[in-house]
Amino acid sequence: ACEYYNSKLKNIPGVATPSYSNSTTSSYHLYIIKITTDFKINRDELFKKLLNHGIQTSVHYKPLHEFTILKTKGKINDKLKTSKMLYDQIISLPLYQNISRKEQDLVIDCIKN
């Protein structure tokens, strides 16, 4: 499923797909793409567009300095700007054991169009 997503999304300007160095050691429990400024809409707009087409996505993972416990009790001196920037660009696409090509194609087509 991840290889299929990669093959269909890798040439879309503004969509950065993950690379897997060894497919025998990855659990493939998430498929996270990064939406860069070269894409026609930002990550939040893509999130809404997919949801409007009945496609539920997620955003993983929230930067540590934004968790309440670390805001109140942590001693993070840096605002972790890179973490925040990446968090604003990433989106996890639907991925599960028996996802069909038809289901993936719905996601891919929505991203492309």
C-alpha cells in the first residue's frame, strides 16, 4: 500500500512522500506526506478537502513543546521552530491492512485534483 501511494504521489509538485530504506523492517502503520509551498493548497486546506470527500486523515505528531504538560512544567527554552514547521506541513493518509487500490485511488485523485 505504501509503495502504491509513493508511485502515484511522488511526482506531484508540493507533495513529499516518505522513503523506506528497507521494506522488510517497516511496520507501515502510518503513511505521512509533507505538503510544501509548491502545492496548490496548504496542509489544512487539503485536510478539509479530503474530509469533504469522506476521507479521514490525521496529523502526527504534535511538537513536544505544544503539549500542555511541557508548557506548564517543561523547561524547553527553544520554540522548536523546525518541529512546528514540519507539523504544519504533514498529513497522515488512510492506511490499514486491507486498504484497497480503489480506496487509495480515491485519496490520490482527491490530492491530484
